[in-house]
Amino acid sequence: MNSLILSAATRILVALMLLFSVYMLLRGHNEPGGGFIGGLLATIGIVLYAIAHGSAAARQALRLDPLTIAMGGLGIALLAGVLAVLFGDPFFSGQWSFPFAEGGDKGFPISTVLLFDIGVYLVVVGAVLAIVLGLEEEV
């Protein structure tokens, strides 16, 4: 589509939608949100970019194949489950602190739940973009 208004507005809207998707991803532990809704918001932003500039430009902006993004997210989500087993807990049990600081008594407060949400985020972005861009290129 060759609309000057859509092309100019897309630059701002895509940046805002991607920023809001990351906010929803990070907010999702104790309140509504998380990897799934954040991934859908990011996908909507990238699809808007594809509508304004074409699917080839959207694929070039991604720099990775959408299926590669989805597989990377699946690996990250699986890693979140395996980390619990390494610490002697059941698969996918939340681990809330890892001793990254020297001395071991200070921990970096990050959870495997966030790691799982990031994996879900990437799976949703990759899978939905693969479907949408594939359908757009088919037409």
C-alpha cells in the first residue's frame, strides 16, 4: 500500500505497540498479561508494518525467519522447565532466585516463570507471524 499517512503513522504505532507488548510481558506475573498477550500485541505491530510496507519489508525488518523465532522461544520455555529439575524440584516448578553474585548469599531476583513467559512470547510472535506472512504472500 502506498499511503503516505499510513507509512508515517506506522513508524510511531509499531514502536508504541512493541513497547506496550514488552510492558505486558513483564507485568504478567501477578496481574493480567504475560507472554501470550504480549506476543499478540507485538505481532499486531509487525503485521501493521507488513500492511504498510509489504511482507518482504516486514521479513527484512525481523531479520530472522518467524519459525526460527518460534523454535527459539520453545527452547527458552523448555529451559525454564529443565532448570527446576537441575535444582531438584519437579519439572516447571518456579525457581525464584539464583546466586549470581559472588559469595552465594546474594541472589539476583529473577524467576524461571519470567523465562517461561519470554519463551511463550517468542513462540506466539513466531507462529502467528509465520501464518500471517505466509497467507499474505500466498495472495
